[in-house]
Amino acid sequence: MGNKKIEKTGSFLGYGLFAMFITHTLTHVAGSIRTTLFPVIKEEFSLSNQQIGLIAAIPPLCTALIAIPAGLMSDRYGTKKLIALSIGMAAVGAFFAGITQNLLMFIAATTLLTLNAVFFHPPANSWTTKHTKVEDVPKALGIFGAGGTFGFALGPLSITILMGMFALSWRQSYLFWVVPILLGLLALHYVKSEPSENSLITALEDEPVQSTKLLSTSMTLFLLSNGIRWFGNGMTMAFLSIYLVESQGLSLAFIGLMFGASRLLGLIASPLGGVLAQRFGEKSLMVISLVASYTCFLLAFLVKAAVPFVALYLSHRFFSIICMPAHSSIIAKLTPQEKRGMGFAISFLPESIVQAISPIVAALIADTLGLYPIFMTSTLVFFIGLGVFQFGVKID
């Protein structure tokens, strides 16, 4: 039986994409608070570097175990049910983080705030690509991605505002987000359901897919590249705020402001990246932007002084966000449409696996060599992963 299609007309901009933007923001807002709080958590619970590494490793380890089931559920049950589940998990996680009485409760709550994204991304990415004309996919993914970076910005910024200006505790900062997160269910209610298998908006033969297999050679090497690069990122994020407090003498409020600003750049960088990916090609854009990003990262830690460090770190984040729409568009191209949810779920698996290991490795480096060598090692890892992508992944 041949595939039926419904012709897509008009602009890709519409309520559906707006709702995906909003829910993407709310998916990450409370979960992005954790790394900014590590200096406070370390002091309050008298933790060692190794214990911080373990705490940073637990949520991505749980994510790795859930990723494939989440992808299967996405392809089977569709967008709205999975995103509603994700919103519910985020609200519950923020609530329990806000009433935390001990370290174990904090770990459980923040793990839930990480797991909620696993149930969000496969259906939301799949919905966005399936409801958009092929030529508009990078731009739509750019706007969708901007929602995530906005959420990652609001979390650290809320620490700066709520703790720095209004003198709330870190627990109250989590509780602040419970109601706004739940309001995402209202935005989701009016989203059209994902098309059924026999009424796909774009016929399979109209969408260029490089392989009918879920794990082609290029997809496998793409995942390997992602895993290597995320290993470096996991080492960095576990100890960056601690390094800035202990070695650079920066305040938690300032660090929250810097992290928030680095993510706010995504409101410009992500849509811009979608436009550039459509014009110059996904792979070319990724390589150029990541070379610029990793170079800025290295220079930031070489200069060390606060003002140039912040400027270079923000540049690093800007260039890394630019390539995000291209990254998602490549996954869509390398994945059969009927398995799109699973494709996006698998794409997050390397990140989850390596981020369960990289904080522990970073802690070992910190205890033996100090905090600074962590970031030099991360830089080397970044460029190795980029090399695998450049020379191993083939995209038509």
C-alpha cells in the first residue's frame, strides 16, 4: 500500500512551532539550575570533588537507560502524551528539589529534572520535522532549539535574580518554577496531534533520507562524534562553576548571570544557525562553527582574566549554539521518517552515556592535577570529536 500525503502549505511559522518553543523552554528551565548551584551544594553537604563528580554523573546515567524506551514510546504514542509526561516530570522534580531535606532527595529530584528532557526531545523534534516542509526544516529547528537555550538561560538567571536580588534560598528558586512549568500543559493542549502513519504530512518518497536503516555508517560515526564531544562538555560543566568560585573568586550570582547570558545568546544564534544551515549546508556550518567555538573555549582558559574570559566563553557558547539546528537536521536526514522519534532518542544516548563517566574522570583530574587541567583536556577531546565528524560522516 503506497504512502498517502497531505500537502504542506504556507509558512512553517505557526502556533504549533510556538508551542514547541514554549514547552522546550519549560522542559529545561528548572533542570538547568543544578550546575550553577554546585558550589553551594558542595559547601552545604560538605562534599568532595569525587562526590560532586558522582552527583553530576547520576542523572545522565539514568538518561542512558531510559533513552531507547522513550524513543519507542515517542514513535508509538505520538507527541502530546509524551510531552505532557515530560512537563509533569519537570514540575514534580522542581517541587521535590524545592523541599529537599537531604542529599539523596536532591539527587532524586534533579535526576527527574534531567529525565524529563528524554521524554520531551524525541516527540518534539519528530513533530517539528514532520510538520515542516523539507526546505524549511533547518529554520524550524533553529526556532525550536532557541526555546531550549532560552530555558537553559532562565534557570541560571533565576538564581541570580531570586537569590541575588530577592534573597531567596536555592530551594525556593526551584519552587518558583513549579507553576510556570505546569502552564506548559495549556500551551500543549491546542497543538495538533502528530499525523498517523497513513496521513504523513510529507510522503516518505518526497523527503531525502540517506538510509532506510536506523544505524547507517554515517549515523553511527555521527553518534560517536557526539559522544566524544559531549565527554569534553561533561567534564567542563561538572566543575566550571566550582573553578570560577574557588580559583577565580567569582560570585555565584555573577556565574548565574554568565551562564544565563550564554544561553540567551541562543535566541539569536539558534534561528541564525537554521538560516545558515539552509544556505550553506548542515555539515559545513557545523564544522566552521565548532572550530570557532572550541578555539574561543581554549583562549578563554588561556587568558584567565575575568573580562576576556567572559567574552571568550560567551563567544564559545554562541558558536556552539549556531550549529544546533544543523545537528538536528542531520539526524532527520540520517533517520527514516517512520523511525524519527527513535532516531532522535538514540542521538541523545551517547551524550547520556559519556556524561555518566566524564564528571568522574574530571574529578580524578581535579584531585591529582587540579581544576585547570580539566579544561585543557576538554579542549583536546572537543577537537578529536570534531575530527571524527569531519572525516567520517557523509551527508548528501
